[in-house]
Amino acid sequence: PSPIGTRGKGKGKGKGKGKGKGKGKKKLSKKERERLRQEEAERRAREEEELRLRLEQEQKEREEKERLERLERQRLEEIERAQHEAEISELNDILNTNQRALNEVIHNQTQKKQWARFMRCDGSPNPFIPSELNTYMNLWREDTSIKPILEVLNEVEGSIALVDELIEGIDDLAIDEKNDNIEIKMQNRQATLQLQQLISDKLDEITMYELAFAHENADPDLLNYKHIESSPQVTICLWANLSKNPRIKALEFEQRSFSIELPRLILLANIGIRVLYTKFDYLSPKCRSFYPKPRRKIEKPVENKDESNENGDETEGQTQDGEKGGDNNEEVEKNANDETEEVSNNAQIPTLDFTELNESGDNADNKDEVNEEVKVSPIVEEDEESVYEEIEDEVYDDDNVVDLRAYRSMGGGISIDLIQLPPQRKKIKHWVIREAIPAGLQRQAYPFDASKPVTPAQTSSGKDSASTHSPSASVNASGSVLTTMLLPQQMVFGEPPQLARWDDKNAQWRFDGFSDVKYDESTKTIAFKLDHFGPIAFMQDKYLNLPFQFWEYTPLDLNHGKLLIMAAIAEFEIEMKDDICCLKTNAESPKELESISGVWMSPQELKKLIEEIGINIFPTIDSEKYVSINSKKKKLEYDVYRQIALTGSACSYSWSKWNTEADSGRETIILRGVENLTAEEALDYKIYMINRQRASELKITEDSDEYSESPAEGTHFHSDLYHMITDGASETSLTRIRDTSFLFVDNLYFWISSTRLIAFS
């Protein structure tokens, strides 16, 4: 074939293919397109209708479920309402019966103590009889005869015992409502302060006597006088610079592991040094910050329900209340100023208003709730603190002033005093001449001008020692004295202690006056440079162990249980049996607690020992200012503590995370509880919610993802936790609860209310 024919054939074939392909595409008509759009619209409408119907059905099911839950809640509320009054009345009867029996026991114990004190024949006065105590103090004060130091320390020990007896008597009066007499409390308080001051004066007096005879008892090798004398409560370390030897570098009292460098200024002066150790702290109660700040009442305007007169009446009410509030404020401020002036003028023996300042170990703000007839009600009045405010004090504006509401002194007291030596004897032929020993302790200010004789401004005696301890005393870098001492080994120091010095002029502790402080935790040794001589204290944060990390109570048997407390730096158990208790330690507990572990005693005694060792787990009236807590209504909180104590022989209780995470507010308490008759620890706890209206068991568990207040299935609302627990409890559990002794109830209540576990966890 020719090329031309071939090309033509190819073209023809190609054109045939193109035409065949074009004929395969079919174009939709307008009618068909309209039909498809209509079908698509119908399909979408059908889907939307199905979705709407499904949502409506779900909404109906949800509404029906809510309606059923609402009906169920209404049914439970009706049941709870029907039995509400009966439950409240029954609980009040139980609590009041226990309280009356407890008051009778406490009263009998007080009577026995008083009788035993009356029958004691050891020559000591009865501190609760003013005539005997006054005679004792006057005779001791007027006795200025020179006695051996050990004899004086024995007399001091007897007076310290009287002080402890007075303090214990004040606590007993706070518990025993039959003898609750404010006048007697104030009388005992004043007697305590006067006796404490007399003890301090006698220690100063014997110090001057010992130093006056220093030459007769001087060390023949060093030609200086050094002596240590101890009693159970007091240790006196004395040194007199008789040789004026400038080569002596330091003074050491080896028995107390105490050393202090001796600058040349001291070594060339007629100076003595006294280091006084005491196991008590009589200075802190003289501070204003030792007691809670005074509060003033805030008058609330009364709202008028009549809307037409609301604005006018409200304005008038506010004006009247403002006038009343102004009068009250002026009166409170006047009293506060009077108190400030009194403390400044009489810093040694301040007059304290016992009714306002007294704060017992088991929460003074709730004392009336404990001692008065107990009444439980789901609707309670507003807490007192909501209508009171604290009066600010300029004393707290100084950062160097120790706030004893936030800090506490550890290990008693220690005083390092620089003393002007009293005149020594002079031997002339066969005569020994001695000048009269000055009254009081002649404290020497430091640093001082050695070229000038000692002036009254530099020397102080007794309570006129402002020049020695006041912050205005002249101090320079060369005046700092390096001091090393051993801290009390039985004390628990959770953190390095802070040093504080006593400012006698203003009756307060101060943080300034120390430098280059070094603390060895392993040996409990502290070294520092001292700018001021005088009393010093080791301060520690009072709320170091708060808030609690975890707590759990477990019954062990009838009238027998244990309380596990995991604080911030300490962990221990308190085992309770009838009206006694003991401390149980474990590997996580501080070793200092081993000395009191396993010893059975009363709750008050054990609490006192725990505090003396340095562990504070007991919140006070104003602890909420210093610790971040889950604040609860006090009335509700203490009602729950009482009801836990009532069921403590048969039920376990523990901390719940929902009490914090659920944001339940101040009017709701959430905790875990379960019946426990076998002393087991790994339990399937239930969650209970208690508020001012009712108590209920919740459907959620501790491991639930979300919080819900839906009640557990098959449960009922009750007016209080006690009836919530007993509802559905086994017969054995109910028998245990009914047979629980009121002494054990009070024992358990003492610990959970003193620690305030619900709010401070």
C-alpha cells in the first residue's frame, strides 16, 4: 500500500473512534435533575427527622430518669422528714446521757484530787487556798538568808510543782462544769504568774550569793570560779572572772556541751557569766502574741422584707448599727490601748482577762459545746467567727517580733547572762569585810566601755533590765560572741530552729540579734554569734505538721480502737481503750517518740507529752490563718466528731479526697466509713455526705472519676451520721454501739476533735 493510503486509513480510524466515544455520554435532562434534587432533599429530611425523633426520645428518657430520681429523692426526703424529729431527739438523748455520766465522773475525780491534796502532809501549801499560798510566797520572799545553792534549787523545785498544780487545776476547772467558776480561774491564773516571778527572783538571788563567794570556791589552777548545779527542772552554770587572764579564749561547760568565746573586753572586766537552763518557759505567756488577738463584733443590719420601705429602713438600720458599732469599736480600742499600756508597764506580771485569753488544749472556742448540754440540729446558727473580726495590732507589723500564734518555743528556756560581779570579801588582819550584796541580778550590758565605771544605765536588776535586752542597745560587729550549744535531745526538730531573744522592755521575743547561725541536724548542735546577752529561745513553726496527709480510725474491739495519723513530718498511731490511750510508733515515726511509746495514760497526759516533745498536731482557735484547710462550720464539724465517737466500736472512718476536690464548701462534710467488726484495715469504704439538713450515702466511690451527690441505691436519707451508719448495720454492730462505754466515746472524741481531722486534712 502507498504511504498516502496508509495515512488516510489511520485518520479515518481515528475519527471513527472519536465519534463512538462521544455517543456514550448521556446528558441529563432538566426533569431528571429536578427529580434527583428532590430525592436528595427527601433523604436529608428523613435523616433529620430520624435524628430529631432520636433526640426527643433521649430527652424524654433523660427527663423520665430525672423525674424518677426526683420522685425517689422526694420519697427519701419524705421518709427522712417523717423520722427527722425522732432521730434528732434520740441522738440528743444519747449524747446528753453520756455527757451527764461523764460530768459526774469528772466531778468525782476532781473531788478526789482535792481530798488527796487536803490530806497531803509534805509541808507544802495548798495552792488553791489563797491564804496558804500567800503566806508561803511572803515567807519565801522575805527569807534572804544565805543558803547552799542545792537547797535553794530544791525550794525552787517545790514551787515549780505548785505552779504545775495550779495550771492543772485551771485545766480541771475548764473541764468540770460543776466547778466552772471564772473568778477562781482568774485567781489561780494570777497566783501562777506571781509564783513564776518569785521563782525567777530566787534564781537571781542565789546567783548573786554564789558569785559573792566566788573567791572562796575558785579553781586553784585557773584562779577562776566555775560551778554547775542541777535539779530535775533547773540547771545553773556559773563562771566568775577572778584572774583577769586575757589568754583565756573560751568558756566551756562540758556537762551541758556549752561553749562561748570570751572577748578581751570581758576577760579584763569584773564580769561573771550565768547560763541558766530551765525545762519550762515562763516568758512566753507574758507576750501579747501568746494569746489570740482580741476580736470586735460586727453588727449586721437587719433586712426589711417590705420592699416599699426597704431602702429607707435599710439606711436607717445601717446608721443605727454604725453608731452602735462605732461605740463598740471605741470601747474595744480603748480596752486594747489600756491592755497595751498595762503590758508595757507591768511586763513581768501582766493582768490577763481569763475569759477572753484562756485557750485550753482542746480548743477553747468549742468549750461551751462540750460542757453544756449537747444538742444536735441539722439547722444551726451562723458561726461566731462570721460576725467577729480581729483587731489589728501594731506589734505584729515588725517582722522581727515573734508571733507566738505561728511559732512556739522548744525545749524550755535558756538564759545567757553577763553579770557584774558583786563585791568580794576583803581580809584585814583577823577581820573579813564584805559589802552588802545588791538586791537582784546585776546584769551587764554588752558591749560596754571598759574605761568607764559601770553606771546604772549599764546595770540592771530584776525587771528594770531594759538596757540589756532592748533592741536599742548598742551593738557592733566586734560585739558578737560566738556561742555553741547542744539542743535538747528529746525534742523533735522538724526543721532547723530559729533563734529568738527576749526583749524585756516590750515583753516579746525577737528574731534579730543573731548571725552566722549553723545547725548540725545529726548531733542537734547549733552555733551562732550572739549580739545580746539574756534569755534566748529556739523557735519552730507551730504548724509544721499541718495539714494532715491522711488519717484512718479502725475499731479493734468493744471500747477499743486505734487512730492512724500521717502528718507532714511525723506518722504514728494512737491506741485507745476505755478511758486510757497510748502512742504506737513505726519505722516512719520520729525516734524521739520511742520514750513514750506503748505507755498507757490519760488522753490529756499523752497530749501534753506529745507537745512537750515538739510535735504539734493540735490546731488552736486561730490556726486557720496559718494553715490552708477545708474550713467547715464548727457546729457541724464537732457534731460529726461526736457521732463518729458514738459508733467507734463498730465502724471504721477515714479521710476522703472528695472532702477537698468536690468543692463542697463549709456546710458539707464528706468522709469514708464502713462497718468493721474484725479490725481489718483494707476495707471497701462507703462515701458519706453530711450537711446541715441531712446525712446520706453517695453512689460514688473514692476511685470515681467525677463527683456526684446521687444517693446510693437502696439507701435512705437520715438527719445525722449516727442514724445513717446504724441504718442497715448488722445486729452485732448495733449491739456494740449500744454497749460502748461513755468513757471510750469521750476518749475517741477527745482525739478527733483535738486534732480536727476533718478540717485539717
